[in-house]
Amino acid sequence: MISLGIESTAHTFGCGIIDDKGKIYANVTDAYKTESGGIHPSEAKQHHEEVKDKVIEDALNQANLKLKDIDLVSFSQGPGLAPCLLVGLKKAKELAKKINVPIVGVNHCIAHLEIGKLMTKAKDPVLLYPSGANTQVIAYEGGKYRVFGETLDMGVGNFIDSFARHIGLGFPGGPKIEKIALNGKNYVEIPYVVKGMDVSFSGILTNLKQKYDSKKYNTEDLAFSLQETVFAMLVEVSERAMAHCGKKELVLGGGVACNRRLQQMCRIMCEERNAKFFVQPNEVLVDNGLMIAWLGILQRKQGTKNYDSIDIKPYERTDDVLVTWK
Ligand code: AMP
Ligand code: MG
């Protein structure tokens, strides 16, 4: 069985193709970027409208397949920006109807976790999922993927992007901050905000902006201190989730997981507690269609040809989904 998956929750329109053995055929993405300023939902939607046909065509070409070879169409149902999600839904329905195959809507956060398991062969990991809009620590317990810790306000990626925007860098700011941080030498004290198992970034953002505006600090030192502080928060909560669940594996997923310093800090923590740490290639860490296609395979029993019964779920939470495929 071959599944074609469509991702469109936020800035990225992606199409991936995979079969039920986990054989990867294609993974093509096109992401909305800006020179300055952040992500604007209606502009991101416009971007998706413009690139969607080309992305899908490129994926089929990369896979050396025709649309009629596809047995299942899967799409990101949520969580995400409604205008962006609707582009994916519409396109998925159109394709599925055309070739008369079932359609299945899947949860974006769980897709990050399941592709992580497929790519790394981790069996029962804790997932640290730091992305633009989301920041969660997730693990499987009692029939669901449970959220053991999460952000109380913005996703860590949005937080980094907001600071980057404040200092005049465009979107996405994460890779730029990572580069600048390499030249930071002095740690500047900024708030460290862990509340129970949750994290919060809005106060840190205000503090960093004030420090930058005061012109008393070196920008590279601020970028360095930002990374050291908020990544330590994420690692702390992940470690506590691993200890609590008795799990011995950590998988990273989400765009901020591309950051080498975060990967290094996770690796050190895992080594110290004799756990295994897995990093995936960047193209599956960021939002992509391959993970959607794969979760579609896992949830194929829920596929339907009753196309009108399918809608987006912009606010769906990880722990709303009953895991029926394990
Ligand atoms: P996602 O929403 O999972 O596609 O991730 C997008 C987010 O990842 C954006 O906020 C980016 O700024 C962030 N990001 C991408 N690469 C890096 C990096 N190397 N370091 C930190 N953040 C990054
Ligand atoms: Mg994501």
C-alpha cells in the first residue's frame, strides 16, 4: 500500500510518499519565508495555494509514480493555522476523489513522533518536540500519546523567531540565532522558567528584548545565552519525563530540533542517564509530508471514501487522539 501525505499546518507545504513497509519514495517541501517580519497566516495560505500543485507533482516524479499508483491520501488535520490547513484538506480531497481512494486525516504532532520511531528504530521513546508553534514532551502511556510537559504560551521556535525579528532578522530566525550564538562567549543571566513540567517563554522574550534595546549587551552573547537557557529548560523537562515514565530513549522532532547545540545538550543528558538519544535528518525534523504519509499508513483503517465527512481540526491536541494502531 502506498500513501501520499500532505502537510500544510503552518509555513510549509509538503508532500511525502511512503509504503506500508516504510519504504520512502519522496519527500518534497516548499516553505514560506520572509526577509523581515514573521509568518502571516493569509500570506502562508497564499504561498501554499501557489506551490501545492508543483510540490505534489515533484513528489510523484521523485517517486517515479503516477497518481493512480497511490492507494491512500493522508493530510495534516491539525493542530495548525486554519487557512493553511484548509489548503491541504481541499487538495487531499481533490486527489483522493480523482483516483477513488480513501482519505485519512492525522495529527501533526503525533506524525513527528511516529516518523521519529520509523527513522530511528526507537521502540518506546520520549519525544521532545520543539517547533515553531508547538513545544511538547510526549510519551505513550495507556492508549494515548500523553503530553508530560509543554509550553504555557508560545512555541520555542516562535519565541526564537520573535527575538530574531526584534533584532532585524527575517523568518525563520532559528538558524540565524544558532549561527550568531556560536560567537557568543559571555553568559548573560536571563530568566529560567520551568513551572512543574511546563515551560514558558513570553517573560524571557520581554527580558531579552529589553536587554537588546538597552544596548548594554553584545548581540552574540544574548543569542548564546538565549540558547543555553531555553534549551536547558527543555532538556530538564525531557529528563524528568524520562525518569517518571521509566523510558530509556529520547527522540527529537520539530524544526528547533535542527539546532546542533540543543542536540548536543540532549545527547549529554542521555549519556549521563544511560539512555539512548536519536537524531533524525533535518528533512524529517522540520514539517514535512513524509511523516503525514506514514501516520496515514498507521491509521489506514480509519480511511474513508465519505469525503464530505472529513474536516480540519485546528485545535486538536496530541492527547485527544486514541492510539489504535499500536
Ligand atoms: P517547524 O514548525 O517544526 O517546521 O519548525 C520551524 C521552527 O524551527 C522555526 O521557528 C525555526 O526558526 C526553527 N528552527 C529551524 N532551524 C533551527 C535551528 N537550527 N535552531 C533553532 N531553531 C530552528
Ligand atoms: Mg511541526
